[in-house]
Amino acid sequence: MSTNEATSNAWRTEWQDFGEFTYLNTAAHAAFPKSTVTAVEDALAAKAMPHTMSDSLYFDAPIRVRRALANLLDARPEEIALTTGASTGLQLFALSLKWQVGDEVISAAGEFPTQYATWKPMEARTGLRLKIVSPRDQFLTATDLIEAITPRTRVISVSQVRFDNGALLDTASVADACRSRGILFVLDVSQSCGAIPMSVRELGADLIVSAGYKWLLGPSGTGFAWISQALLESMRPAPFHWAAQTNADFSFLDLVAPEPSPDARRWDSAESATYFNLNLSAMASSVELVGRIGPQNVLNHGRALIRRLFDLLPSAFSPASPMEDGARGSFGCFVASTPEETVRVSQELKARQIIVSLREGRIRVSPYLFNTEEDIDALIGALVG
């Protein structure tokens, strides 16, 4: 038994048995671990019997989530805002800066729609210009982004791992280029946080946003934004919700002139990221489990299974992700001989109860620790048969 296989087996009991289904789709949405299901059940029971709840429970879940995320990110809890997803974090950033007409925001061709949906409306609102960069070769590189910088560039906003092909960006090089030019670097880590070890100090971004329902194993409607201290101090004042005031305690609420928390909590999503709720109860349990597992184990296991997939692909199929482990996240994609055949194959896999995603004309395979070499072999068998 390989080391990766042993690691997988050590954690497989944390999930329900999928029965006849082979689930290879964590990049779309994660399967709740058993412990998260229990956390939700406990939260439901408490809400059904509210007289059993103490006031502290209203604030316990967000504290736990912030601490667990800080552990994963090599960050401090006070640097983290709890949001409803990556889009929320990106939007709060876009709306909090002081823009000048002609300011340039660089993003990449084929990025997840979060980028376009945030920045394109800001063109009409503020007069900034969204510049879309296409890769010179098959996959986007740091060089593509750096060479697109002009004197008007204010922000570079991209994903660390691409949703459509799994390509891993050299963020350190982009961060260095941004820092030397006074450009803000914004990074979406929805397809990497929890699946790749990361330190906010090493990533070098000014803002990091993420959804919580993929590699963090949480529910939809959760996410976070990590905000650097320098950026936090430069963000424009904006409305804040009641639990983001300096003393968010029912015994000490300021009802006259509440001041927002000076740290990132001031940017928590209104209501959803404050007091006791089902989503944050689930997310706290999930992110704590991710911390115990360790993202390096997730990455090693995922890359090993994708290597097996690429090694065993029948000749009628081709990898559509970087072949080198270091240039790829924890998942990978492949295509058939034609776009039409790729679509047909994806539908056939689903009919055979092998759950993958079709993304931008590619079949995306995103395993987790509950997956085994046998799951990849089942997929290959379906391609051959």
C-alpha cells in the first residue's frame, strides 16, 4: 500500500459510504464529513430548544471558524472576515477603494465569472478599465500577467488555481511584481484553500478570498476574506452590521454610536457571519477537520490519483491540465478527441454513477481523501468500455 493510499484510508471513515456512486467532484462541492453532519444536527436541536442556548453560543461559531482558518492560512484570526463566498469578498474590496477614472484592473481570460461580474460593472460605476489577459501558451503564467502591467494598473485579480484546468499560478512572482510597482494583488483561493498548504505571508497578496463549500468542506453560503493590515487601513468606511461593532456582546451593545471593529471582522457579511447559525456551525466543524487532516495530505493524495488518471488514459483522450505536479493543484482535467465527444463521455460517466464535472469543454476530476486508486480505475474502465 502506498503512503498516499494509507493516508486516504486513515481518513475515509470520516465520510459516509457513497454506495454505488464514485464521487470525484470536490472541486464543485464537497461532501460533508460525518462530524459536520453531526454539528448541523446539534445546531438544529439547539434552535428547536432555544431555552437551552446561552448567549455565548451566538458568537461561538464565528470565533471557531476564524481560528481554524487562521491556522490553515498562517494568519491571525483578526485578519479574517467571514463572508458568504468569494464573490462577497471581492465585491467588498471593489466597493471600498477610492478609484480614479482610468485605473486598470487586470484579470485573466476564462477566469471564473466572479471576476468579470465584480469588475465589469465597476467600469460604469467608477470609470476603471478591466483588462483581460490571455495566455501565450496553453495555460496562464505569472509572466503573462506581469507583462500586461501598465502605469495605470491598480489591481491584479486572479485565481491561484484555475477552476477550468487546475493550473497553479506562481503567485510569488506576481506578488513581487505588484509590490515593486505599488499594485494591489487580489487572489481567489476557492480551488486551493484546504487542498494546498498556504501562508498569507508567502502568497504575498493584499486580499485573499474564498468560497467555503469546496476544499474547506463547508456548506454553500460560506467563505472568507483575508485582508492585509495595509489594505485594511486604506479601505473606505462603509455600513457595518450590528455584531461587527467593537464590543459585540449582548451585555455591552452600544445603542447610540457603535464603532465598527478595527480589524477584519468589521467586513463580515451582514447577519450571516455573526451569531449562532447552521452554516457557520457546519463550517467550523469542517475547517477544523481540514486542519487536522492537513492540506499537504490532500494535495499529495489528489496529485497521485491524477497522475494515475493521466498515465492510464486511453489513447482517444488527452490530459487538459499541466502534466507537472508542481504546476497543478490537487485535481486535473482531460478531453476526448472532439468537443462533442467530450460532452457525450461526461454524460456517459454520470450515467455510470461516476460523478465528475464538465467545465469549459473539459472533464474535471477532483478526488479527495475518501477516493482511492480503485475509483480512478473505475473511471478508466468506463472510458474503455
